[in-house]
Amino acid sequence: MGVFTQIAQYLMKIEYQSVEISKVASLKYKGILYALALGYVFFDEVFNLMTYLGMTIMLTGVGLNIWYKNRVIAS
């Protein structure tokens, strides 16, 4: 697990240097959805309503940020 983590960190660092940072950083938040789904399927994890609400607010903010940046660039 540690080896794969180090490889992923190295590759992410390379991407941050070669692409506009906001595009790459916003993709990191998709991991929340993967962790939520895999935790539910494999570990039978269930969270309370406030946790789901927090995830929703955060992902909505990321989505609005992407939408706004694309709108500003297109103008």
C-alpha cells in the first residue's frame, strides 16, 4: 500500500507541474465518491446525515468553482 501511495504522490506532483493546478486539484475530490461507495460495499460503512451534507456542500463548491472558471474563460 505504501509503495502505491508513493507512486501516486509522485505522479500527482508531476501533474501539478504540467497542468493548470485548479483542473487537477478539482479532480482529487472525486475520491470522496469512490471512498464512500467502496466503504459502503466492502466495509458496510454508513455515515450520519451531517456527514453526507458536508460531502454534498464540498462537492457542490468544487462543481461551482469549475463552472465559474469555465464561464470566466469563455467570456
